[in-house]
Amino acid sequence: MGGVSEERFRRLARSSPWLWQRVAFTASWRGPHAGEPVRAWIERPARMRVEDLQGRMLEEEPPPRPEPSSVGPSIAPLVGWSPLPPEMRQPLTPSVPSAPEPRFADDGLVAERFGDEYDHDVPMYVNYHWVAMLDPRELADGTVIESVREVTHHGRPAWEAVLRPTADYDPRCSCCPLLDCAVAAEEYLRPDEPRREGGYATRFEVRLDSVTGICVSTRELDGPRRGDGHDVRIEAAHDQAR
């Protein structure tokens, strides 16, 4: 309903947990969160498999079990890759059944979230940057949106914005925020710890997949690490039924 706007971008940033059930993607990073690219399969609320691009398993949640208790739908048929092991095919049960539903706007996106901000976290891989990438609610508030537009990201529709974090920016984890800025650094650094030489970026280009709400790209536009950020290529996604 309607095109992209500043308010719709903010609502999309709040909406990820209600927009997808299963997703498969590859991800890569530039800068402080850099590491080898990975491929991941995730099924809400708590099922995940992460591999390197050669197919070596890096992490799996829940951990493999000797005998599967049941056989349910797997993530793999979503993308046509080889099936996940049986221990990943378990009934989907809510992780927080008492988590309150958000208030939705007329366009179906989330206008306001309630309850604990961590109610809808997916499993973490390496650090909380991963969690924030998949649920970028930290971008919805505490930022100034300089511009916003519709773009295509690896063949999928996305909304791109240039953001400036303000003093109210509140990342999921200040040591690994989506916007690696001075505000976040001041939250986790002790007064006697050194700050980054040359300072921090003040402007960031951010892209949200407009179907899933996942933050598929960040890029620092200024500062000593211009160009740093991350990139996600969504291979397939299954809508969350509401």
C-alpha cells in the first residue's frame, strides 16, 4: 500500500519478525564484523544452520541430536539445496507465546512494538550484529533519515535510506551495532578506553528488503572506514502467516 516514505521505512524496520517464517541467504561483511562469507538457513523462532560457502557446517541451532523426535517441514526445500539433516526438522513451537502482538498500521507494517525488545530474537551467530541484521528495529528510532528511495538489491525489491544516528540511537548491542557510530561506542567503552582513531562515521547508507524487513546492506558514507558494512543476498524467503 503506497510507495516508500520516511515513516514507512521506520515501520518496515520494526516489522521483520512478522514478515517472514523461513529465510535462506548468504552474508558478507566489510570492516569490524568482517569474516568469511556464510550461507544460512533460519526458521523462526529458534532453528538455524550456518555453513561456509564450501558447505562446511559452522553452527547449528538446536544442536544435532542422535535421534530426531519427529519429522516436520525443513528449510531446504525452500531453496532447492540438499535437505537439512533430520535433527533440524522439528515442529515449530513459539519461543515466547506470551509476547504481545504489535500495533499494525493500515499498510500491514508495524507502527509500534510492545513487550521485551528481545522477545523475537532469532538464534545468534558470532555476535548481535547478526540478530540486529535480521530484526533491524534499532533503525526505526534514534535516526535522522536524509533520503529514502526504492531500489533493487540482488534482484529483490528494497528500500534504501541515508541515516544519521542521533543521541537517541539505541542499538541491539552497542559493541556490534548496525550503525557503527560514536553514540554506540560511548555506550560500551569505558572512559579510559581509547576511541577509534579518526573518529566514527556519521552517515550510513542502509537497505531493507521490502518483503522481509531484513537489513540487507549497510555502508559507512564518511569517516575513516568509509565503505565498511555488510551485504546480504536473500536466496529465498517464506512469508510469516498472520
